[in-house]
Amino acid sequence: MSSMDREDFFPGRFKISSQTQEYILDALDTLHTMKRRELVFLSIFAGIVEWHILSPKYSQSLSLGRGGLRGGGVAWLLAAGTRGACTNCSSARGCSRASARPWHVAVCSQEYPEKLASRKKRRKEREALGDQAPPKPVPKTIENQRVYDETTVDPNDEEVAFDESTDEFAPYFNRQTIPKILITTSDRPRGRTVRFCEQLSTVIPNSHVYYRRGLALKRIIPQCIARDFTDLIVINEDRKIPNGLVLSHLPDGPTAHFRMSSVRLRKEIKRKGKEPTEHVPEVILNNFTTRLGHSIGRMFASLFPHDPQFIGRQVATFHNQRDYIFFRFHRYIFKSEKKVGIQELGPRFTLKLRSLQKGTFDSKFGEYEWIHKRREMDTSRRKFHL
């Protein structure tokens, strides 16, 4: 191989010894002669160990090649420093010297010929039909391949409507009560948990932050009921980080216990907006489809007053995806009739339901409606409960 070819294939930013370069090129030539494309991708790992260590920039591509495509990551890694684009390589970076190195065509072929031919055929047919082309098939995802749940709620179900008209949240939805929230913490909270509670109180209107001072929840709940509080929120922490949330609806329950993660305070959010105003925000509850999900959604809805103040342009979102509840707080502005700009205000966090208990908090004698049992319930990745 000439010095020009070697510089094209092994650019200067890759500090590879000449012995390793010769090993890689000889192995590729030999394996191409043997017409064993499968062995190329398995054997090449041994030849680029030094390359991988000295170029951590491509370590992710290397691991992808091992796990997914047959040598796809390795093929991209070999072609990373070359010029032009290889006709057989789907990567943006390819090799313009495929004719000079026939084995490079074999390495760069990340797709089987039949699959590539059928893709080109479909593209030509779509271009020929133009606007009359059939819609593209919907890609398969875990969400749209979800296992059907028998408790999925039908909006026109009379039984569901009757149950919701007589449950513990009916006084709120009938506008008979006004939400009044007490936010407290576990014993001896640290600074991060205290700041999170203070910021959460600015999101939920008519909420008050009090500290436990060693009181048990069984003693706090009667005091909350006597002072006309409708909900109790308890933020638990572990190693100075908020990791749990207990939400109890007063006076008759239910009580939900969540695992909390990915907590971000306002100062930790990039491109955050100004401090939120005191206007009542709008509330979005998304993708709570089962009976259990409806109960959790109604519990979150009962934290906020009925009539939002649209002049504040603030919205609180509870988005359920794969049984993880993502909370975001935004301010929006209409730039035109079709464009809307949003700005996150914070805080943000993620919740995972662990249990739903009837009545108020009682860890010893409480009756549980639902408990998350991982070994029994998480048998399929496409099975969700909310």
C-alpha cells in the first residue's frame, strides 16, 4: 500500500502503530479473498483494540457494532477518517476508494442486498405515484404494541361514569371543595429537599409548606383535616436527594406512594424562564387510560383549582409513558396562528407508582388497592398498568 493510501485510510489523528495498520489491512484482504464477510466483523475487533483505546470518540460506535448490526459500528469506525461517500455505506461518512479496495465494500455493507433493493424499489414507486402514494407504515414501538389491558376505560362507559360520580374525588369535581394542600417532608430534610418543596408550592396554588418536627403522619393527618386541608404531600429523601412522594387525599383517601427520580430544580434547568407568577395554571393529564390510571389522574387533578387563569399562560403537565409519570411546568406564548413557543419554568421530576392504598396513610393496617410487584407484574416489556 502506498503512503498516500495509508494516509487516507489512517488519518493522522489516529495514533496507530505501523504494525497494527499492517495487521488490519492484511486481515481484511485475506478475509475478503475467503469471501467470509461474517468473519470480518468478528475478527476485526482483535485488530483494532489499539485503535479503540486511542480513539474513545468512537467507543459508542464500537459497542453498537457488537450488539446490533452485523459489524455496523466497526464498518463505520473503519470509514470514519476517509473522504467522500461509499455507495454501499448508509453512514454519512464513507470511503471513496471502494473500487481500489474491494474488501471495503464488504465491510461497509451494513444492510443485506435484498433489504436494500426492496427499499430502493419502494422509494421509486413512491416517487412515481407522488401525492397518490399510500401512507408510510407506522413503525412498531413498545407503546403501540402494548398488551391490551381489560381495565382500559371507555369514555362512554356508564359504569365508569357512575363510579367516578361517587368516589372520593367527586366533591372536588362537583365544585363542592376548594383544594388546599399541605406539603411536608421526612424528618430533618436537607437543603435540596427544602428548596424542592418551596418550588413545588409555587406550582400548586393554595399550598403551604410545613416541616415535620418529628411528628408521625398519623398525628399530622387529623390536624390537616381539622384545618380543612384537602391533600397531603410528603417528600421523602435519601442521601440528601428527594426519592419518594406520598400523596394522600383527605379526609377519606386514597393514598398513593410514588418513587421519585430525575429531580431538577429551577437553577439546574437550561434555558429556563423567569420565576412563575401566582396565576392558577392549566393542567394537562396525558395517557392515563386504565381504571388505575384514571384514579391517579383524578388525584393529580384535585390538587389544582378548577378555573385556570389563562392570562398567566402557565401549564402543568403530568405525562404518563410506560408507567412513568413525567412532570413539567411551562410557560407558553402564541407566536402566530400555527406556532407556539414554550419555556420551562421548573421544577421537573419523574414518578413511578409503587402502591395505592384505600383511606389515609396507614402502613400497618391499611388496605391496598394496588401494589407494584416486579417479579409478578413486569413479566413483559409491553405490559403497562396506567
